Amino acid sequence: MYDVIVIGSGFGGAITGCRLAEKGLKVLILERGQWWDKNTYPRKPGDAWIWNNDNPEKMHGWLDMRRFPHMAVAQGAGVGGGSLIYANISCNAPQNAFNYGWPAAITYNGLLPYYDRVAKFMNVQKVPANQWNPRMKLMQEGATKAGFGDRFGQLELAVSFDPNLNYNFDNPPSETNSKEFTNAQGVKQGTCAHLGQCDIGCPVYAKNTLDKNYIPWAQKKGAEVRELSLVSNIEPIANGYKIYYSDLKAQSMDRTETATRVIVASGSLGSTELLLRCKNATKTLPNISGALGQGWSSNGDFLTPAFYFGRTINPDRGPTISTSINFLDGVQNGQKFWIEDGGIPNLFSGYYKDISARLAQDPNQHSLFEGLQAANIIQHLINLSTSLDLFKNIMPWFAQGVDASDAQLLLDQKGKLDMKWDITKSLPMFNEIASMHKKLSDATSGHPIPNPAWNNSHDLITPHPLGGCRMADSATDGVVNDKGEVFGYKNLFVADGAIIPHALGVNPSRTIGALAERIAELMQ
């Protein structure tokens, strides 16, 4: 029997697993995805891009794209979880995000030491002044010309930079610009060469993903990590819990392990789905709060690409996101959000051309789009002339905001995860973001590209799902307490984005990490 079994290896699972292993506990981390490295990252259209929830034994690729009515959710699948596909941003949530909805014990000031702990361990940095890419400069120009210059700022990134690198963004990036070093956890990495591949696996390991810090440190402290281990059920037993999981590598469906404590850390969708199955399908955890599945949020993710005639943007060079224009104080008609510069992985340029050629031969090959985090971009870029060098002149204006956080996750009649999503209460925020994107585009002579998915049916996509197992002071209002422990089930915890009670309006990784640090510290 293990002291702790952690289900998932994203920001919640990697951090709790690491800190509990440091305490000398016997820790097992079960991760549904595989270990990835620069020799296995997907790169071509036929590579292992897709995680298929209906057939994970055969298709356990890089990206799990869940589709619900009017909402799609992009999730990483691999050791390191969401850190594999996220855009490197590491930031505190705004202080006003803690004004409501949280347990009394969770405050901004109380979380500060844990925020700092995450930032230090992940070695966060800002882009050096001599390495600003054209998107960063366009963001600052847009903020200044639109009258918001004082709201513009750089963001801290979980990326390692060489401050002595002098790179001309007019030139194609090269891996030779990266310098190898050994990080504080004893893992070899390289410095950023602005390759533009943050979301699809950095080939020089400049991105400080969890498999480069918390996870290897956990292993050094004795933790065991099992890849391709998909958990299906949690059953209470004497003095602990039994975990049922599939070994996807061996295609075995009947593996079990036991532990005195279990931490569910499979992400907002994954953790909520697992607990819903335990409550309503296998009925091994029937007394979980009725609040399970409530309060889900897309964290207000919104994208507006704009085309710039005669202006080189090169969105496929440099870190995916580096700066923001902050409206989180609600000054824009009471709506809280921030604008970020977005990037497009450089492989998608060739990918787009390949797909365009295939669609010209067979317009029915829509499945080629499935699994791409940038699907919305590519789908409406198809409507433009293929003679233009689209990926040279596109600025992806990105944003996150405080939506209504009122969606619900549930199991449908076939036992599959479903979502009830109604944009009505969140629509004013999204409209305000769209308006600001247009204002910034107009101020910099850009031309917003109409997105049929949004204009026609308000379809959205998010890589930042939150909620479903909300923290609260009672089971009436949430699923776990301030320590992450499930109401009614001693020594069963949730530690990931599922426990955040409402939208933060900013990239959530450091907040998830800070809560995980706190949960691990308080765990007896």
C-alpha cells in the first residue's frame, strides 16, 4: 500500500506528489498520457497529435480536445499535464479574484508565500529587453495609441532565457542559438531560441515544464511515476482507497493499487468526470456533494486574429505569449479581463498549407482540423486567399476574462461527460473583449478576421478550464474544503483547476500550483 496515490501529473499532481515525496511519504503518480521528449513530440499531420477518449489504448496522443455544445476544451495528455501545452505564463491571480466565492481560509495574502514558492521552483523570467518580438512591440504600440499605455506590461514566463542572445526576428530561428545548462533540479535544459513551438513541445527544452522540475525532483525523493495509466474508479477500503486503472501500454484493463490517501489531479474536466463516475455510475463514492460539476468556467478565453498588410508580425517566432494589457479592475463597463499577444506554433504554417491542399482535392476532409488548439484560427483562415503569406502578417489578439462561471459538467445518458453551457450571462464580457480587440487592431492599422464560429453561433475554445469540484466552506456550496479534502471522504483530495471556484481572468497555472503547494503542506 502506498502512502499517497496521485492521479494526474499536471500542476496539481506534480506539485503535491513532489512535496509529499519530500516529506518521506511513499508516493505513486498515475498519469494517463506518456512521457514525451524532443524525439517523440508530434510534428507532422500523421503524428500522435490526438488523445481519443473512446479508444485511448490506440490513440494516446499529445492533445485531448473535448467538444461540447458551443464550447471546446483543449487539454494536454502526458507526463507534465497541462504544462506541456500551456503558453508558459506564470502569474498571480488579481487580488480582487479572492473577494468572493472562496473558503474563508483562502485569501490573496495567505496564498502569497505559495505563489512565490511556485515561481521560484519553476524559475520564471521575463523576455529580456533585447529579445522583444514584433508581437510584444505591437501590443505596446496598441496600448499606447488606444490610451492604455499604463496598463501594458510584460508577463513572467516559465521559460529559460539567455540574456546575452541577440536575435533578429526577421531571420528564421535556429536551435543553434540555444545554450545548454543544468537547472536547479539537476535536469538538462536549453535557453530559449525563439523557435515558436511552446505549445507543441520545445525541442531545446527552454520551456520549464513540470517534467523538467517538480516531477524529476519528486522522483529523486522516491516518488514513482507510471505513464499511460488511465484511472477509472476510486473505491473506499479499510484505511484508505483502492484505485482501478488501465495500463494503456499493455492494454490491460484490470490493474489496481491501494493507498491511505488519494489526490485526484486530472484537471478540471478529468477530475470532475472521474468523481462523477464514482458518484453516479460505479457508486463507490455516493456521498460526494451535489455541487459536483457545478460552477465550471472557460476562464473567458477569447481570440481575434487580425491581418496586417505590409507589416511583418511573425507570430510563429518567440514565446507564445509575453505581454498583457490589464483591465482586471473592471474599468471597461464593469467587465474584468486582460488582453495578451498570441502566437501560432511555427509548424502550423506548413500544416495549414498541407490541409489547404487536401481540402482543395477533397472538401469533406474536415477531420483534419480535429485536435488542433488553433483550429478556430485555421478554419477561418481558409476563407482567405491562399496566395497571401498569412502566418507572416497575422496578429492573434488573445484574452482571458472573468466569465459568469455558471456552466455544469455532468454525465449524459450514455455515461459520457457532457456540459451545459449558456453564454447569456457571460456574453457582455466576451463582447467587451471583442470590442477591445477591434480597438487595438484599429489603433495599429490591423484588420480583424471574421470568425464564423463566434459570429454565427458563439462557439468558443479554451485551454484553461476551471471548476467542477469547487472549494467551499461546506458541502452545500462546494466539493472540497480549503485543504482540498472531499467533503464526506477523509483522505480523498482534489488538487487542480477543478477546485478553483470561479474564473480568475488570468492564466491560472500559478494559482493552481499555489493551492497545490498549500494542500501538500497542510496534509497530515
